Amino acid sequence: MKILILNRRDIANPSKGGAEIYTHEIARGLVRKYRCQVCGYSGHFTDCSGEEMIEGVRYIRKGNEVTVHFVGISPFAANTEILIAFTTV
């Protein structure tokens, strides 16, 4: 199963908080237990790589914290079985 998670920040972002840690733990569990393909799509931050694999979860970083939901949904929506969008403030 392919799962796309849209979130303003990801686990590697220096500004991450509890929501990002929790989201990564859920994503990691889906990869390990159910062999899902999980892609986390989040905003770009200073000195980050555009794409990175962390504990089996593929992270793509484009746009910023405001545009990530709009930028991320179009290229992946047709190829994703489950879409999860988080907005943390």
C-alpha cells in the first residue's frame, strides 16, 4: 500500500515538535509492520536535502510550510492509495 503524508515539517527539521515525531513513528510503524511504502512530503528548510530516506520512510521536501499541501498533493495523489494531511500550528 502506498501512503502519502503531507505535513509542514518532518522529523529532520530543526523546528520539529511532538507532531512531527509522532507522525514519523506512525509512518515508520506502517513501513515495518505492514510493509507499506510511506512518503512524507514536507516543506524545505535551510541546509536540508530535497529527498531523504529515514528509517524506511521516504521524505521529499519542496515548497515551504505554507505551500507544502498544495505543492505536494498534485504529483502524488493519482499514485497514492491513502493520503494523510497534517496541519500543525
